[in-house]
Amino acid sequence: MSIPRQSRIRDQLDNAYFYDTFCQEIASDHSETALDVFIRMARRTPPWIARLMRWRNHIVAKLGLKNLGGLEDISVNKASSDYRAGERVGIFTLVEQTHDEVLLED
């Protein structure tokens, strides 16, 4: 899948040696931001994926790698508009957010 022309990350990919992209049509009334949609999806992480992440974190800790936590590890009391660049959102770090796009990394 190619990166949409209007995507804010497109210009940063010229020198990338790897990137991944995901696109999904969703039912929304357009009042939700892209980060709202991500948070809603992440909070619904299936138990088997959460279990695999716990195993992953346990194994890589012995190798000195970073414990990312769980995809679903997102505060239920924090609104998406309260997140700032550099803050953790589940296993990812927020780079930038607009109403239509969220850039997460890790």
C-alpha cells in the first residue's frame, strides 16, 4: 500500500530503509480524531495479543531490550486531545496528531 500524497509523513520517507502502513475504512461521524480511533482500537486488544506482548516483554527484558508494555495500556481518564508529542500512547510514542492523522513510533 502506498502512502497517501496528503499524508504528513510522506516527505520523511525518502530516506527510510523501512516503513509500514495500515489503512482501514471505519464508521465514524467525523467528530473522532485519528488518535481517538487508534485509542478505541487499542483498548479492544484481544487477550491473546495482550498475552503475546507480555511474553515478548518478559523475553526481551532478559536481553536488555525495552519493555513496551501492552497495546491496551492507555489511560481511560485521559482525552486524546490531552496527549502531547513525546508521550506514550500504549506501546507507541506520539510524534504528531491532527484531526485526520496520527503519527506514532517506536
